[in-house]
Amino acid sequence: MLGEIIAVGDELTSGRIVNSTSYFAASHLFAAGHKIAHMATVGDEAGKIGTALLLALGRADFVVVTGGLGSTSDDITVEAVAEALDRPQTFYPEIFAKIKECKAFAKMPSMEKMAWLPSGAEVLKPGEKMAGFMLRYEEKPIFFLPGVPNQMRELMLDRVLPRLATWKGSSLSLVRQQIYKVFGLGEAEINTLLAPLEEQGDAVRIGYYPMADEVHVSLTVRGETSREAEALFLSNEEKVRAALVEGLYGEGADTMASVTGALLSKAKLRLGLAESCTGGLMAHEITGVAGSSDYFTGSVVAYANEVKEGVLGVQQQTLVDHGAVSEETAREMARGARKVLGADLAVSITGIAGPTGGTAEKPVGTVCFSLVTPDSQQEYTFHFSGKRPLVQAKAATMGLDLVRRYLLEHG
Amino acid sequence: MLGEIIAVGDELTSGRIVNSTSYFAASHLFAAGHKIAHMATVGDEAGKIGTALLLALGRADFVVVTGGLGSTSDDITVEAVAEALDRPQTFYPEIFAKIKECKAFAKMPSMEKMAWLPSGAEVLKPGEKMAGFMLRYEEKPIFFLPGVPNQMRELMLDRVLPRLATWKGSSLSLVRQQIYKVFGLGEAEINTLLAPLEEQGDAVRIGYYPMADEVHVSLTVRGETSREAEALFLSNEEKVRAALVEGLYGEGADTMASVTGALLSKAKLRLGLAESCTGGLMAHEITGVAGSSDYFTGSVVAYANEVKEGVLGVQQQTLVDHGAVSEETAREMARGARKVLGADLAVSITGIAGPTGGTAEKPVGTVCFSLVTPDSQQEYTFHFSGKRPLVQAKAATMGLDLVRRYLLEHG
């Protein structure tokens, strides 16, 4: 279907934040087979919002509007739409009941505002305390989503895309899509590996989405029947796997931490960490997965050398002879972590995240790792490009990837 | 002046890349005192580009268009504009001469295309091999910039902003803006506190931007002269501070971690952590600040109870009697961290991040903290709402805030 996206907010027109919600909507709508010819961003002014919406409805089959659904005085999307489409605001008692459950409600009577929607609005997640609704206008759906990125994304994936996929009048052929997650290969490298798949015409589309430290690849397949789509999807998925091999660590909602955690769980092994330059990020990624206490014992974030010595038992002489960023220090850190944390496997990370601390011999981005297991120990040194947060992110993901690759071989 | 921004490119409407050029243009135009009421993104279709431009010219005093100026077949901005504004394409021999100097020219005869511009075009950097020109339409300037971010940014700063600043008929009022960062107060609560400031008309605008675990507030002030804008800004800033008190932790580029770090640095105190449910996030936030090794010694991420006992010295009896999530356990964790990490201050965090592990007495979101200092120790219990990542984020920020508030009182 032909769609348009409208983002609302002075924070966008004043360039205070980058418009990530329209980008998210466009990429997923495109991947699902829709076409977006026009995207608009307007400030918090009712007239502008209404005009933009009417223009979009005149051109497109559906519209996604983000932002301006909150309870503060600058949230005026509902008011603007009620006026522009002549759908007077109506009180939704069931929304009000949900809002009243919030502890914050007593302090903030303005929250009642969120229970007033344009007449005819269908709430997208009625059971949850989340703004977001749909209106029909001349049989065209208009989706109103919060501007808060994580809520917007959740509603986009759980509600907007499924509703559009089955919308009557949709001339969409059946679509099957999967996201593949790749670590350790660059976008251009992946592009080269998958180039042959792009020569199948419109029925098969490959998308490349570079993230901070990894690349997500989308495979979108269309067919006239679900059987046709499924068959074409399976043959292409096989080709993707064959091309990316071990660089492909997961798909869909997988993260490097969830995939590595599942392998640890399956092998019944417990992991411990000794982190210096990542400062706890690898531990945080692991513990972001619910149930990680089954296979993760803990991490010693040994930022100061005294902690490397006192808690992890690194020899002072090792630090003097080789420096804190060295495979020798990494080796002793990993051994120490395995012992004091009561773990089966341990990973250590010590490096120079920058912006300062680099030398000619060990420039910013140099990171040493050690992986110790019940019957082996191996050190690694990598050079990561980018600024401090990116070096930390790449190092943490690499630490997980070392465990993942070890378990794939030995698990 | 009132401006509009149009970004051209299928890579934007298909969500392949995030639109960073419009964001860059908006933030710099806003800071220079211009107002952007509308931004558009259109795909590589001549009709759409022309329509978007004519619409923008009907509403605004100037327009910035980015993208579609290259030599490939999908670069059609010049063609679209020549048609829409009736400015037939004209051959620019001086541009052609520059292009022929390029080594790549022999291989790509299509580059000649870049020497054809709409009649009346003024090249923005005539001496350089860079696309980018200006057209006048009814005395309104239209700037056409390449979509390549670094070229676009260079022309924006070196050409567009200076030309607009001296454009005749410019009735620019001067703008002063600041961002205030708030923790511990909700968006609606802040809105209530700052409501009186919103009653000053167009000269003073307040924006509310809820982030995961905090709220950013923008104060934007306009005046006819810089002196007027400055005076109005200072009186309003004072009111913002008076209203938000200690909930206001920083401004501009400050983060909770950078503000707390600066206070630790000033007090010459070193911090250590014992983290359970945050899994290293608080340490990661602290070490995200360059130079944090001056005041941060490390963290023991004690996910397993064995680590709480073995590394931090929590008594087994305490865990049995009160549970891992208790003020008693938090107290012993903080003491142990202070000792083994050689720190002056230590914070411990132990809680139930969810989704499982909650009980009637200690529901998901219950988090216990302890802050131990050279001469005091205090425990706290908070209940955070939201899903696992949000509970973790709120707990980590709260841990930092406890240190910040202690140092404000005792530093």
C-alpha cells in the first residue's frame, strides 16, 4: 500500500533530536512491501498538524502519525486531528480507569487529557498504559503512535504492521520477512556476499541496516500464495546462511547476549567476567536477558589496577612488565575472575577506549581479551575503530562472540 | 525567518538510512534564530520533489533542499526544479571545466550532467568540486545542497547560514536556548511546576522530552536584541531552577554520570560499586565518561549469591534471614565493595528487575540500595515501574543520584 509518515514535535523541527521514529517506521513499512513517497515533520502547532494530515490522506492509502499524544500542554495531536477531521474529542472511560491506576495520577490531574480521543478512535493496546490509537477516514487507516521511541517501535511491530498486512483493499502479495543479525562483517562485505540474491527481481529484496557494532540484514520475499512465498523464502534463507556462515549469529529478536546465553544454558556452564575498558557493559548485556542468573555468576569491573591486583590476583610484575592493556594481564584477569566468581568459563577485557590513553604501540581502540575454560585458555587482541562508546560496545559484543564461537565448537 | 527543509532520496523514504542532514539543518537554523515549521522527505520522483518545493515556497521565506544533485540516474533534483519553477537547465562551462579535472571523469561520462543547472543558479562554492547552488524565487532564497552529509554540513555552515543572516527583509529575533535535565520527577509533574512560565506568550517556550528514566526540559527565549533575549533568558532560567530544585541535576551536555563524576572529582573521593540487579549498568554509565578512572575504582557485579558471599563478604545468615533483595544484604554488599575495591564511597544495588522473581511482599521493581561513606551508611528501598531494562536503568540512575545528593550536602 502507499503510505505517508508524519512526525510531530518542536524537538524535531528545532533539531534538538534526530527523527528516529520516522526512520524506524519507513524501514519496516518498506520491508513489509509498502511504499512511502512522502514523509513530513511538523512542529507542535494544531493547524500545521491538521493540514499535513489532510494532505497525506489525499495522496496515500494509510498514514502513520507519531508524537504529541502525551499529557503535557505541548501535546496537541489529538486536538489537531479532532478539528481537522471533524471527529470531536470523546471521553474514553476505560482509558481513564487505566490512568487512574497510576500512582502518579493524584499529583498530575492533567493526565486525564489522555482519556480524550477523537470520536471513533480504536485504542491499539487497550490493556496497557500506552497511548496509541487508530482512526478510519474514508476506509483509510490512520495510526497515531507516541513519539517515545520504545513505545512507538512496540506498537509499530505489534499493531501497525499486522493491521496493514490484512487491510482490505490491500493489493499486497504475501510477504515473508526475516531479519538476520551479523557481527564481525561490514555492510559492504555483506553486500558483496549477498549480491547474487539481489538479482531475483522484485520478489526478493535484501535490506542492510548497519547498527553501532553489528549489521542487520532483512530478507523480504513476496509470492502470490503463501506456499509460493514460503518456498521462495526457504531457498533464499538457505543462501543467506551459506553466504554469511558464522558471521550470522542470530535472527529476529535474538541478541548476541541471548544467543550466547542460550548456548551457555544448554551446555550447563556458568560464565564470569573481568572487565576493564568495557566498565560493566558486557555484564549489563548478559543480565539484560531474563533468566541470565542461571548461567552468569558475575563480573569484576576492575577499573583501577589495585582492583586487578587485589580482587583478581593479577601480579604487580605483570602490570609493570606488560601494562594493564596486554594479553598477559588479560590472561591473569580471566583466571582470577574464573576463580573468585566460581565460574566454568571466564572472559577478560582490557583495552583503551579513548579518547586519551593511546600510544604509538597501543593506539586508542586496542583491546585485549582472554577466554579461559575448564581445559584451555586463549588470548586475543583487536583494534576497534570509533569513539569511546563504540569501542566499548564493540569490545563487549566481541567478548560475547568469543564465548559463542567457543561453545559452537565445544558445546 | 521562516524556513522549510526538504530532503530528497529513496534511501530516506525506504528507511535505509536515518535522515541526519535535515536534523543538522534544523538544529543550526533554529540556533541561528530561524523557525522551521515544516520538514519534508520525498523519494526520487520529479513530480513529488517539484510539488514539495512549491508548497514550501508558498509558506516559507526560504527553503533548504538536500540530496539528488549527483551524477547517477536517480539524481533528479535539478530536473525536477527546472520543471517546477520553469527555469530550464543551462550548461555551466566553468563547472564542466572543474569536473573534467577529476580523474574519475573519463570513466563516468555521466558526470557532465552535473554541469547543467536551472537557469539563474548561483554556485555556492564555485572554486571547489562540490555540488550546491542557490536559486532566487520571488526574492526568496532556495538552497540546494548535496545529500552527502559532510559536504552538506560544510555548505550549511559556510554558505547558507551567513547568506540568511544578512538576507534583506530578515526580521530575525534572537534566540537563546538551554536544556535542563531532571531526574526523579515525571513529565506531567514538571509540567505543573513550570506551567506559570508558559504564560509569557511566544517569546518564551518550554518543551518537555521524556527519556527512558529522566525528563529533559527545553527553555527557548526570543528577543529583538541579544540583550533583551539574554535578560529574558536569565530571569526564566532562575524560575526553572527555583521550580525544579534538586530534581534538576544538570543542563546541556551533562549526564547524571558526568555530573556525579565531577562532584567526586572535586571532593577527591573514589567510588566503588556492588551491583546485582543492574548487572554492571551503573559501572558502565560511570565509565562512559572519559577520565572516570580518576574517581572510579570498580564494581563487583555480584549476580550469584556465592559472589555476594565470596567476594563481598555478605554473611550467609543475612541472605537466609532477609533474602538477597533486602536492605540488610545491601548494607553488607556496600561495605564489602568499599573494602575490596579500595574506595572512599560505595553504593550497592540489589533488586528484582523482572519479569520473574517478584513476590507479594517484594514485587518486581523493588530495589534496595546502600550508600556507605567514610563516616555514615544509609539504606533505601524504591519501587520502580516498567519492564526489565527500564527498572535497571532507573536503578542505575538512582544509584548515581544518591551519590550526587550526598556530595551536594557533604562535598
